Amino acid sequence: MGFKLALNAWGAHHSTLPMLPYRKFALVCEGGGQRGIFTAGVLDAFLQQAFFPFELMIGTSAGAQTLSAYACGQHGYSRHVITRYTTTRDFFNPLRFLRGGHLIDLDWYIDTVRRDYPLDLEEAHRRLNGRELLFCACRQDDYRPVYLPAGRYDWLASLKASSAIPLLYRNGAEVGDVRYVDGGVRDAIPVREAWHRGADLILVIRTLPSGISPVPAWRQHMQKALSRSDKLLTALQLLEQHERIYAATQHFIDAPPGDLRIIEIAPRQPLKSRVVGSHPRDLEHDYRRGTLCGLQFLRKIVPRLQQHRHAVPDEI
């Protein structure tokens, strides 16, 4: 039987901290829209200490975006992008949605970030140097999850594909002649995929407290946004599928198979931030909570890590 260790801003939840041997260390980041500011805080704490030991990194939606900044070594990047760009009416506009446009305009967001605040992709390729960085998206035709390798296609187009929430961003996103929607539809926390790819130690960064499903809140949003639309039934069916898969993923995290070890960083209480429409003050609060959790991980957990073979260096 595997092993799970939970960590939040109040410390590690285990009577004694065991040694954590591993052969392949993976990092998995949950989505969650603006709640990704918590993940940004954790990863900025890692960047402050040049902690970059992961051979495999997989993110969904906001998790893919924060992982991109981490791979690029750009401290503060995700914090700035979330607080500066996702809080504008250009990005999130309910009135535009009622008039037939996007509720969340990823086209504006990606084009603006690409022009005004670009990722340092050259540095990302240098830092990755043989590591895998994958963005989870779902095919629009059958909702099958696909794990897009960073750099194989246009980087920002892949991020858009991972973040294109069905119905709220109306088009889906095209990458390599395939149209995709948000990876969270089928794999919001791609921890099982990391295990299938050989990881025996996985750090999972959550944007919800462990055991809490995002579906009730999303169901309320969908019912409000699509109350007069014939697409409401489709949206609710997608949410039902998402809820089943999310619950199964939670069980996998709580009871890992075989010799798999999972470390979970999650807020103890729900974040003040929401998926969209968060107040800047709440975003800043949750960023600091994430930073605190990241620093506690570095202080309490990292000394317990044991590599069983030579892996990628902490920093190049």
C-alpha cells in the first residue's frame, strides 16, 4: 500500500515524518482559475530556494499556467498575471457572455500576455533539459484527456487549450489540427497520469481543501450563466462526469497504490479567491498562504527526501 502525507499552512499532518525515498519525483498542479494564485505562492517559494528537482511536471488549466512560470524560472510571474490581467473586464465579462460572446476571453488574455508580459521560453528550455512538462487538455470531440508536451506546439496555444472551459469560452482551442477544451473536464488533478509515467513520489498542489469537490460551485455558476440556454443540460452532464472522476482521483490520492508516495499541499480552509471575479485583496491573501505552505514544505519535507539514483540536479 502506498503512502500519503498532507501539508498545509499549519504543518504536516502525520505523527512522524518518514523518510521519502524515490526514483522519479513528479509535480502535479490542480487547476482552479484565479485560485491558482495559491499554487503561484507555493512555486515562488520553491524558486526563491532554487528548488527544481522534478523529472516530470503535469498541470491542468491554471496549474499548467503556474507550472509554465516555474519552468521559466520567473519568480512573481503568475502572481502578476493573475492579479493584473484576469481581474479585468476584458478577460471576465458576464454582459459580453449574455450578448453571445465569451464569458472568459482567452483570446484577449493569451494575446495580451504574449505581447506585454511574455514567458521566458528560452530559459524554460534550458532549465527543463530532459525533464517532462505536460499540459492536460481534453479533446473537444470526445473529451478524452491528452497531455501536451510543452514546446512541441506553440506554448501559449497549449496553455489556452488546457484552460478553455467548455461553453464559457465558446470556441475551444486548436493545437496541431485538434480542437481541445479545459483539461479539468476529465483530469483536474493528473496524479494518476504521473504514476502511469513512472513517478513513485508525487507532490500534488491543490487549490481546494482535500476532499472538497469544485462541482457544487460550478453547477451554480453554470445554471446561472446558461439558465436560458439549451446547452444547460450538456453542461450539467459534463459536471456529473467531472464529479465522478474527481472523486475517484481523491480516493487515489488518499490511498495510493503499491509503493507510490504522495505529498499533498492544499489549503486547510477554502481559499478566499474564486475561479473568476476575485477581489485583488483576496488574491494577495491566498498568494501569501501558498508561499507559507511552500516554505514549510522546503523546511519540513525536503530534508526527508532520498534519491535512490542520480536524478536531475536541483538547479542548472
